[in-house]
Amino acid sequence: MTETSDSKPIVEFHGVSKWYGNVIGINKLTLRVPAGVTGLLGPNGAGKSTFLQLATGQLFASQGQVRVLGQSVWNNSTINRQIGLCPEQDAFYEWMTGWDFVYTSARLAGLNRPAAKDAAARTIEAVGMTRHQGRAVRGYSKGMRQRTKLAQALVHDPRVLFLDEPLTGTDPVARHDLMTIIQRLGSEGKSVVVSSHVLHEVQSLTPNIILLNHGRLVAEGNVRDIRDLIDKHPHQIVLISDEYRKLAGRILEWDDVEGVRILSREQGLMVETRQPDAFYSRLPALSLEDGLAIKEVYSDDDSLESVFKYLVNR
Amino acid sequence: MPIFDQGYQHWKGPLSSHAWRWFAITRHGVRIGFQGRVFRMVLLVSLLPAVALATALCLWGLIERQSDLVAGLVPILVSFQFLGPGVATDPKMYRVEIWTLCFNLFFSIELTLSMILIVLVGPSLISQDLRFNAFPLYLSRPMRRIDYLGGKLGVIAAFLGLAIIVPCLLTYGLGLLFTFDLTILKDTYRLLFASVAYGLVIIFVSGMLILALSSLSRSSRWVALFWLGIWLVSGFASGALEGLQVAQRQRAHFQRVAEIQTKRPADETREERRRRVEAMRADQKSRVETMQMEQMEASKTDWRPLISYTANLSRIGRQLLGTDAAWQKLSEMQPPPMRERFLAQWLGPQYPWYWSAGVLVGLFGVSAGILSLSVRSLDRLR
Amino acid sequence: MLFQFESVTKTYGSIVALDNLSVSAPTGAIGLLGPNGSGKTTLIRSLLGLTRVDRGSGQVLGMDFRRRQLDIRRAVGFVPEDECLFPHVVGVEFVAYAGELVGMSTKDAMQRSHEVLDYVGLGEARYRKVESYSTGMKQRLKLASAIVHDPQLLIMDEPTNGMDPRGREDLLELARDLALNKGMSLLFSSHLLPDVESVCDQIIVLGRGKLLTEGNIQQLKQLHQRSFEVRLKTDSRPFCDRLSALGCRSETREDFLVVQIPDGRTQQLLWEVAAQEKVQIRTLRPQRSTLEEVFLKALEQA
């Protein structure tokens, strides 16, 4: 499990707004990103790229303050030593070899020659590109390019990492490896912000998310906690049992249950309730009553996909 | 009343064979081409020479019938030396020649206009498909690469056909109408076929060339520049080389004239000098004519015009239309001493036409080669 | 039978893309999986007749793909992976042109183009130039142009690449509808395994040009009879201890437990322990290997 969100914040936004002419990118955003892995989500045009650019000091906020590790990022070259960015765009010097690229990035980050060599070798090993480091980037597959981009972001051992769609185009093997690396970084105490459209990947990485929509903050924190706060949609819990109709009858006696739907194909019920806590706590006793053995219980509703859908698709 | 399914519907209908595919591509390309405003204007402008040609042919028809409408016009034309005196008396004799020369003039203007039309619509034909990566969409459909190329060539053929061949046919018809004499058909039908053939030569050679250029780059601008280079720069280069040659020849002549001038005897009477000056002048005049003759002779083996792309096309055109023969006949109307000068003034370079034909066939072959190579390497479904 | 390959080999220079591959696929929705360089793209290209194979034979929808390429392409629709467009036209013209290129008459193509654009959900946007479309709209446009001639087989190559969650869901919904309800066979090639799972019922896994595994997804994801996936409200040591005391083996994974109960007992055992320790069981499901596990295992065995 990753860190809880009450550790000291590493990236802070205070009332930040950014507009481009008339078009607003970010609208009065206040949030804190703690250590560990955090997912950055939102539909297209939500302001995720603007957020990343503001946090890495590439853009100047029209309003408000952006601080990373306690310092302002704008025009601050020393803080760049602590920040690593793996951008979405696929832009390499195609003639360079993988080794050249990572080594040069290390040197550009301020490491001297021996330290850079060491760091480059270590990072390339970590992302699994040692076998291909001598080849020009031109000949790399998409997965290899993503690994090299990640290596370039890690090589100077930054405390804060921003990864923009790090897993696009990678095959399941590379995806698995890269996700392991990201989780390890999170557990080492670094702050990793992963922006992605692929919700199930973010779900496997971390339960802590930041959800943006139309340039504003919609939700921040643990997915389950956020789900509990969404009043408009009652929780939908599925129960599978042999005597599902009898079970339904018993459940309908409870006050906090708002509806029960029969799923005859799965031999079960879909229960709607606004007080999941109370409901779950009564289940063990219910199951042990005669003949009402509950074979399965689950809630699809609790996932990141459902939360995203409820909050974004109005 | 049942409720109809709003979802996906199946479709069963006839599908034409792949041989018709080029037509869809041509129609698509023509529609896109017509979207450009500049192009539409240039297309309109390129119809103007046809109007002028039609006017000329109609006037000639009236002259032939010796109608009163143009009675006043003929003396003016004769006095301007557009037509020799013989023409006014018996126009029908010179009918073929006049028609030939009118068509020749029409084509020389149309050649320039078609180069401009090609520059406006040609470069984007394949290069835009390259830039927006339309090839996976084309190649995954039931058609061959040759259908694709045929369709694209069809776009050029459609536009140039509209600018050259269609006006040609229409004005020929108009000219026929205004002559009211069916024997003209027998005299000039060869001209009709020749003009259509010339139009087709322009279309296919230029069309293949611009397609080949278009398939080499993603940027239509570079292709357009390249085309302008081939057209204008080759023309300038050829003209410059020829000018150099003429200048050389002129210098040789004037050197000799200067020699004669300096060879003045120390003391001569006025009579002697007068005779000498007269002899010199006559000498000079004959020298100018000799120079022109030399020029004519030299142009029979002169390779310099072959460099210019449009010059090659117009040489083939002159051959097809029979322009040189027409000028020869007209020159017979001139008094003998003037004949040579007349010919030298109006006849084009006299090198054999099959040299130009060779150059054009070579260009066609190179274009075809480039196209087959680049289209083969284009289906890169990564 | 959707398509069938028999001992197909294709090499590009020194690289072997397909290595004596023999596979046959039934009609329905089939997922095509494999790491990069496994020959998926080459397989698709051979199906469409765009690549000539060195050895071997095969059929698509009963037609030999070495000889009847044009006929095959009439019955197959292809949604390519990379960005591709016919430039300078509006949406309706794009799809109508795509139809004309298959051989439809102009009128048929225009009528069908509107029908298909309704289906994929491009409303007023169809009258705008295609260069102005967003990524999601371009994908839907590509899908529309692939189904305009009502193909029997629809090949989709990484269709959800780069799309935001809403767009992804819409596209997968369309794919599912076509495959399940409208009787169109689907060949879905993707790296995103959950997408494949939500649309397809069969998979073919390739690796280094060879067939690694194939079959029905539900059958490949074996059901473990005695293993259950258990998620509690809060971590509870006493719960796990009590389970071990009763002879169960439990293992922590990510944010849930995998519990193996001894023979002769049922899930009721877990409810009993939960009641005793006063913990909330939030999820209780028989453990199934995920598609990712199936895939990685197939790769390892190669």
C-alpha cells in the first residue's frame, strides 16, 4: 500500500489560475500532492498538461503560487535538480544511442562525468534497457522509447517525478515492468504524479488520485473515500447466493436499503444503499442465518472507472 | 406501428469492380481542386485564349465568304502586313495555313496557362496524402496501386482537358459554323486530330511529371517550387545559352565589318569613298542575311532548346500541327528577297522533332519509374 | 471459420515476422495479443493481402488470401492504428469517399455515410472539416469509414490508443455492440488487456511469430475452486491469524487477500471468522487469474 495523504505535501498549488489569452487552462486550483504515487486524471482539455507544465516551471501562473518542496518553481534552476519529467511527446535526437541520451540528460542535470556515468548505467539497468543501450533511438520500438524516456527522468535521482502518459503504446510485458518501477519509486518516499487516461492502470498503481475537469479540481484523495462522498449515486453491491430471492426479502427489511434488483442470470441480487458501512457490517450475521449462505459479494461501483464516470459525466 | 431500430443497419448493395476506382479518385480530386479560389480564376482566364481563337476563326470565316461585314477590315490587315496581298484575293487557298497558325498561337498561350494550372493543383495530389497519411486507408480497400495513380492522373487530365481540349473542340466547331463550307472539314480535320493529340501529349507528360514530383515530398510547397524550377529555370537556362551563342556569332560578324572599315586607303576621292561606303552597306545587308541563314542552319543541330521543358512541348506541337509548312506557304506570298527574312523571323528552331520527342519520352519514363518506386515504399503500415 | 493460416512464414531480411504459423479463428470477437515484434501487424497485413507471405497458405472468410485479395478487402473493414485522413474534406464526404473506394455508387455511399455517422455518434460535426476533429472523433470517423460497406470482418488495430476514458468507453461500447448484437466478426488487436476482455470472447496470443496460446477467455482464466479473493474494510491481523488457525492459507496481494480454504469447507467459514472478529468483508469472489496473468504465463512458457 502507498502512503496516506496526511504526509507532508511535496507539490503545492495555492489558488493557481492560468489562462492563454481568453482561454482558461486552470481555474483557481488549490491542492497538495503528498509523497507516494498519485494519479492525475481528467478528460481531454481538463488542464492536466497545463498542471504539469506549471508544476515543472515551464509556464508562469497567471494567478496564485506554485511551490515544489517548499520553493517556487518559476525561474528556479536549482529546483530542477529535484524534479524529473517524463513528457508525453515522443521527441528524441534520433541519432543518439540510448546510453548517450541518458548520460547527456544526467550531465545536463548537473552531475559530473563519473557520477553521470554511474547514474546512467544504474538507471538504464533499472528500466531494463541495458541490452539495447548501444543502439540509436531511431531503431527503438515504442516500448523501448518509453523506457528510455523514463530513464532520462530518473537518472538524477529526483525527489519529485511527473510522468505524462508513461505507458502509452507499451506491450503488457513492458507495462508490467514499468508499473513495478513506478510503485517502487513511490514506496521509496518520492512523490510521483502519473497522468493517464487508462484508468485501470492508475487503479493498479495507487488509490490516491487528483481529478480535474474544465480546469478545476473535482476531487482529491483516496478513491474509496471519494466514492463514499458521492451522495447522488447510491452504492451498488452485488450478492450471489443460492436462495437469492429469500435473501432479497430479508434485505428489504433493512431501512438503509433503497432498492434491490434481481440478477437471475448470475443467481444474485444488486442492492442499492446509501449507507454501505452499515450494510456491510450486517452481512456476516446474515450469511450465517439458515440457508442464506452468501457465495460472493462485490461492488463494481467502487472502482476508479465508476468514480470517474459519476464525477465527470454529468 | 412498430418502432424501428435506430442502431447499426446492415447493407447489401452492388459493388463495382476495381477498374472503376480511378473514377472515384478523379472525382474526389477534382472536387477538392475546385475549392481553391485562385485556381478557379486561373481556369477562367485559361478559357480566354479559346475565346480569342474562336473570334479569329469566325473572322476568317467571314473573310472567306468575303462578307461585307469585314470588307473594311481586310485592307487594314494587309497594310499591317499580317496578311499578304494574295490573301485578300483568294482566301480559301490559305485557309489551312491561317487556321494552323491561329491554333499554334492558341496553344502557345495555353501551354503557359496549363503550366500555371498544374502548379496550382498538381503538387498537392500525392503529397497531401503523404502528409496526412491517407495510404493505409487507400491500400486497405479493394483497389490496386495503378488504380490510385490512374485516378490522380485523371485529375490533371480533367483540368487540363477542360482548359485545352474542350475549348479546342468547341472553337473548331464554331469555326466550321462560321465558314458555311463543308470542304473546310476535309481541309482541316487533320488539324483537329493534331490539336487533340498535342493536348494529350501535354496532359500525359506533364501529368506524370508532376505526380512523380508530388510523390517525393510531404510538402506541396516544395513540389510547387520544383515544378516552377523545371518550367521557368529550364526555360531561362535554355534562352541564356542560346543568347550566348547568338551574341558570339554577331561579334564575329561585326569584327569583320570593323576590319573592312579600318582598311581605308590613305587618300581616296569622294567618288571612291561613296562607292566604298555603298559597297560596305550592301555587304552589311547581305551579312545580316547571311547571319540569319547561318542561324537557321545552326538551329537544325542546336541542342540548346532541348533544355527548356516547354520548348520541347511546343516543338512537338509545331510538328503535329504542321506550323512550319504553314509558314513556308505564307512566305511564298512575300517578294523573294523578303522571303528568307520572313522565314527567319517566324519559324522556330529547326532541330529535328524526334529529339524533343526523345526528351519527353525520357521524362515520361523517369516519372513512371519514380512513381512506381515511391508508391511501393508508401505502404508502410507500422 | 473466420480465418485460417497454415504453416505461414514471412521474413523481412533477417527478421522472422511469422514463423511457420498455423492458427484458425472462429467467427465472433477475437482479441489479438502479443508483445511488440510478435508478428501481429504482419498477420493483419497478410490477412488484407498487403504483404505476400513466403510460404504457407491461408483463407479469410473462405477466400485464399494469396489470390483473392480484392474480394477479401470488399468483405473486410480495417481501422488502422496510426493517424490517417483523407485531407480537405468534411466528415460526410470522408466516409462517402471511403465507401466509393470500395465500389459503392455515389448515392449509396452518401446515404450509407449518414447512416453510419449516426451510429458512431458524430452529429453536427460531420459537416466540419476532418482536420479540425479531436482524437476521439477521428477514431470514430475511422471506424465509420471501415464499416460503411458493411463488412463481415472488422479489424481494429489499437483503437483506443490515446483516447480519454469517455472516448475509450464509447468506442468499446460500439465495438461490443457490433460484435455481440450485429453479427460482425471482430479482430481486436490491442495492448490494453482490460479493453480486449470487455469486447472479445476469444483470444490469440502471438510471440516472436509463433502461436503461443489461443482459446476462449473465460476458459483460459481458470477458476480456482478453493481460492477466494477477499477484501476487507481495514487490514486485520486477527482475521488472518484466525484463518491460519483454521487451516486456511492466506496471501496478501496489492490491496486484497487471496485465501485458500481447506477441503470440505465453504465460504461460510470466512463469514464465521468475520462475525467473530467483527470485520467487514467488502469483496468475496472466487479467484480467477486475470488476462494479464494468462498472457504473461503464455509468454514465459514460450
